[in-house]
Amino acid sequence: MKLKLGDNVLVITGKDRGKTGKIIRILEKANKVVVEKVAIRTKHVKKTSAKAGEIVKYEGPIQASNVMLMTSEGPTRIGYKKLENGEKVRLAKRTKETIEDKKVAAKKKK
């Protein structure tokens, strides 16, 4: 999967089309992602002797093919490019510039 945790994405199909959000969870085997404030679902929790019943709202997973990575130029597809030092980096197809991971960027600053 070309999407990474923490990427800012745009939903391109479905009832939440046009919404943007950050990826908070990746379900690799199912090829799905969970995006914050997108695909909101409700769950009714039955009361117990310890606590009252409640209605819980949570983000449901959506297909990874239904989202596009957002860059400063707008939504883009993702490719890969190999650098001279043998390192493999993500590449924005629209602008041809590399997409730097937040974890990698934090390590480079230290």
C-alpha cells in the first residue's frame, strides 16, 4: 500500500466525497484505511450493571482506492523512485517531487 499513517488524504468517491482528513489506521490485509472524521458510524452499547447504555460514534474503514494523497498542489497519485544511494522514496505523480515521510523527516532533523 502506498499510503502511510498520518498522510493527509482526499476522499474521491462515496457519501463522504470531497472530505479530507488524516489517516489514523491502516488495515493492510483488507486494503482499507481509517480516516479521521470520515465514514462516521454509530454503535449502540447496551447498558450493564456497572454503566449506562450509550451511543458511540466512530470512524469506519474505507477502501484505499477511494482516497488520494493531498499535497500542496492538490490531490495526486503516488509512485516510487529509487535514488542514487539506493533509497526508495515516494513520488507525487502530479508534481514529480518526492513525498517525505514525517518519521524520516524527524530523524533527519535530529
